[in-house]
Amino acid sequence: MGKNAPQTPLWAKTLDGLIEQGVRVTVSCTQCNKHDIVDLNLLRERTSGSYSLWNRRCRCRLTLGCKGWNRFRYVSGMAWAMWDDEGAKRWEG
């Protein structure tokens, strides 16, 4: 991302905002390279509308036994990473 990265819209920080804007969110793995579309409505039912995918990752759930990390992007004209430099630094190491 870096210093010249665009500001993240506030609506991209919550499930309610993403759903309201009608954007698609994708998930991809850092190791197996699989990807899929996130069912935002189902995730909202399991969590809350204020739940955020921003700077969030989880162990791969796309390929059984994969030890990679799933990261999220929202698609609004192009795919935008849902993490910033601070989040990426936290995941290093």
C-alpha cells in the first residue's frame, strides 16, 4: 500500500457498509492461492453488522490442511486490499 495509497472509505470498514454499497468481497490464500467470494450476509448473521474484515486474516479455510493465511479484498471497480501497512507489519514474521 504505502504513503500514496488512497484513503479507505468508511463504508468499507463494516459488514453493513459493504452490504449497503453492494460491493463484492473476495478471500484469497497466501499459500495455496485459492480464492472465493465471501457471503457477506451469512457472515453478518454469524457476527454483526459492525463486524470488520479490515486488517483481519485467518488460517486458510479454502483448502483442507493448508497452513496459509486468508486475506480479504473488496471489489469496487478494482480489487482493493482490506489491510493497510500497519496490519501488514503485524503479520510479518
